[in-house]
Amino acid sequence: MGAVWLASLLWSLLAFSLLANSQAVEWVRRGRTQWQQGNIDAAIESYRQAARLDPRNPQILNSIGFLLSQRQRYTEAIAVLQESARLNPNNSATFLALGFALGQNRQLDEAADAYRRVLSLDRRNIDAFKGLGFVLSQQGDWLGAEQMYRQVIQFAPRDVKAYLHLGYALQQQGKFQEATAVYQSADRISPLNPDLWVALGDVALKQNQLQQAQEKYQRALAIDPRHRGANLAMAKFWEAQGDLEKAVAAYTIASRYTNNREIYRKIANLHMQRNFTAAAIVAYRQLLERFPDDAPTYLELGKIFAQQKRRSEARQMLQTAATLYKNDPTTLATIQSLLEEVQD
């Protein structure tokens, strides 16, 4: 669920909230300017100053809650938004923001309740249906998620992402023909959307239709050769077929367009499976360039260098791993044992 729509709504509501205290008005104006400039921490403090002067204004609290959510300070956001909801229990924007914060904080039951409260106030609130669909998906209630995304499509029939979410919910229930039909409907709305072709490939793969899956993934790549999902899908496809060379090539392409450490780890592991140790070392080093605190990589490189009798490099990697694993006694004991083996 995006942030722009909610920010716009909160601005509109706050604009109509009459503040008797002129100093509070000034703090709100300052906070709004800071928010628009991207200075979120300063904006939070300005709105807090306004709240101290006008403590019973729920719209000021809504703005604070939303800004805290932007900073991923969800526990604080929840507390502020709950107070706003207490002051005005009929403001759908408050419960929408609260549902988002609760969902991000993994308080899924409470998030679902917040979104249902929105829908009790506004039966056509598309964002509440989307939010509730997301929460139900996280809870594994795929039928419930399906129902929510069908509601989204009813009110917004050209929302391609809703079709993608609906198709995925159908896939999770084994309703592959329905999922395919949903994706095909979306393709008529957005015929050059590579996400849809990846989704169609996933459906084919789950039905063991390997040729069709490959064709659909390749269609996605023809539309967008840099598409992360399509390259990952092809990599997993080739890996499942045992063609590790093509899998590595596809994972390597995917790594250029995403900052995901697990892709580099996968590349290194596949190189090791092929006994290409030098290539694995390169992949692990690339991972550390981007994620210098990745403890498992230091440990793996330490093991490799130890096997190659590169004692100095092994000690360096293992000592760093020991520092990062200091709170994991079992792994730390393994590292200490390896360090003893590579002493001069």
C-alpha cells in the first residue's frame, strides 16, 4: 500500500481542521514545509510542538503518526494513531493509517480490525480493501484475500496490481485456471506488463508445464530484459532443470538490478556446486562489497581459504566472522575450531 495517497488525504483533512491556537497553526505550517522538503525528523518535531499546543486535535496526531510510519517507527506511530482514533472514532483516514502501521509491525489481527473499521465507515474505500487483502495474505487466508482483491477490481477495474494480487491468491488455493484467466484479463488492460507474463509463467510452472513456463518468462524478458522478477524466474527455472550454467547467468543478470544479498549467495553456492571455487570467491567478495556485515559470507570464505591453505586470508575472514557471531555460541565454537586449524 503506497504512501502518497494517504499523505494527500491527511493534508486535506488537516487543512480543514480549525486550530484556535495561532502558535499551533505556525508549527503545522512549518511541519508541512519540512515534510514537503523531505526533512521527516524535523517535521515530526514540528508537529509534536503543534500537538503540545493543541493536544486534542486528531488531525495533527494523524500527521505525526503518518510521519513516524514513514520513518518505520511503527510502534510509536501506532500509539499516536490510536490516540487520534480515540479522539475521533469516525475518521476513516485515521484507521487507514493505523491499519498500515499495525500491518508493518506484524500486528496482523489488529491491522485487519483497523481496515474493517475503515470499511464500516466507507464501504467503497479501495485502499482499505487493498490493505485488508495484504493482511489476509500475510495470515495465509487466501480465500479472504481473494474476496478483498475482487472488491478492489469491482471498484477499480483497471488496477493491474489488484489483478496480480488476486491471481496470486488464486494460485495459493490451487485455482490455476482462474488465476490464468485473471492474468489474461489484466493483459488486455496492460499488454506490455512483464509482471503479468512472469505470473503466467509461475502458474504454468506450478502445473509442470515447463515449455509454457519458459516461453512466458522469455516473453517477459523480451518486454524488459532488465526485469528482476523475470530474470529470477528464469534462474530458478534453469536451476530446477539442473542447468546450473544458465542459472548462474540469469542470477548474475538479476543481481545487476537489485540489491539482494541472497542472489549473490545463490551465485556463489552454484559456483561451488560446479566446483568453480575461484568464481565462488568472486561472488562472495561482491556480496561483502555491498553487505560488509554479512556474517555467513565471512565464515564461508574462511572455510574456503582454510581448505586452500591460505591461512592468513582464512584467519582474517574467520576473525571477522567470530566478531559478528559473538552472540551465537554454537557457531562461534565452530569458528574457534577453524581458527585453531589455520594458526601458523
